[in-house]
Amino acid sequence: MIFRSHPYDSITTKEAIKVQLELRRKTVFPPLGKETRIVTGVDVSIKGGVAKAALVSLTCPQLLIVDTATACRRVSFPYVPGLLAFREIPAILDAVERMKVTTDLLMVDGQGLAHPRRFGLACHLGVILGLPTIGCAKSRLIGEYREPGEEKGSRTPLTDKGETIGTVFRSRTSVKPLFISSGHMIDLESAVNQVLGCLTRYRLPEPTREAHKASKLKMD
DNA sequence: GCGACAG
DNA sequence: ATCTTGTCGC
């Protein structure tokens, strides 16, 4: 397998932070306009120095899978809290090139605005692709919050320095909550509603849940 | 200096 | 994220 080079392959953490401060100026958070017909879940798994990105697209509101695109690439950036995008974006972009459908929204396994510099993986992907994106993380990176009620649908605000940066959302009764935040081209309320519309019987919304499965590196 | 820390 | 089997709880 041959792996093309990518600008982020040789970047330093200092330069990475500079890139985030530069790109974040392009983020916008309007109410989601056009209705969502296709939602795409994004996730990456890494094993033995190789990253496998998966983009699974499903119809709304039926949630039927209409496309699955994956791509593998050697990872060249370490895991640094706050700089996850530089580790996962190269592989994700390779997978994007293999998509056969046009999507209306990306649901990303990671943070959006709920990030120390307000520019998590979801924001970064949204700006680069010019698409609406939602950050749907399984745990907290930054911010304070009160534990939401145990019932599915319960939510509390995730705040930092006095501002609301996301929503802590119980996607299913008695499971750990999700940390939802805007990535790009969508407001927080719309983001939460989009995630809600993609829930079935599991903790994770279908797009992200399917992308997680499709990104798994298996040994056959 | 100490603790926290998406995946 | 990954390393890993059976098992407790809703």
C-alpha cells in the first residue's frame, strides 16, 4: 500500500495551533437551513501506526446506509489533546475522495466548538470541506456541566469561561451522556436535534455508530 | 508545580 | 485509540 504525503504530516504542535487560530475565523453557526437528506458519520480507528477513516452516509429520517467510504494511511502526528485533527484529518480526507454520494451534514466522533481554542476536529473538517458538521463526542475535553437527568433526552449546558460551548446529552436512559457541539454551519440547537433524529436503540447515533464499525482495523 | 486531557 | 473475557445490571 502506498501513502501519499499530506501537509499535516510534517507539522509541529506550535504550527498546528497557529493553523487552528487561523482557520477558526472561518467558522459560522447559523440555524441549519435546508433539510437534511443525507447524514454522514465520521470516525477513525488507529492501530499499529495506521489510521483507518470511515465515512458512512445514511438517509434521513429512514437511516438507511447508502454509501460507505474508507481509507487507510500511516499516522504521522501523535495524539495531543486539542490537536486530534492533525492526527485524523489526513485519513478522513482520503476517505472523502472516495464518497459516491453528496452529503448534507457530517456527524463527527469528536468535539466541535467544545475545544480549548473553539476549533475541534468537527470545526476543522467543516471549514476544510465547506460542509455543516456536528461534534458528537463520547467524553469531555473541556468545559463544566451538571450531570443531566437519567432519562433519554435529558440535557444540560456545557460551559467554559461563561459561554455555552455545547450540550451534554443523554442519548439513552442510564448510559453515559454524549457531548454535542457545533462544528461549522450549524447552531447548537439544530445540532442536538440532528443527533436526536439519528438515535435508535443505542448510545451512539447511527451515523457515528456505523462509522465506528466500518473504521475498525480487523485481522483476518 | 499539579492535575486534566476528544481519540 | 488500543490492550482484553467474562459478567453484572437495566
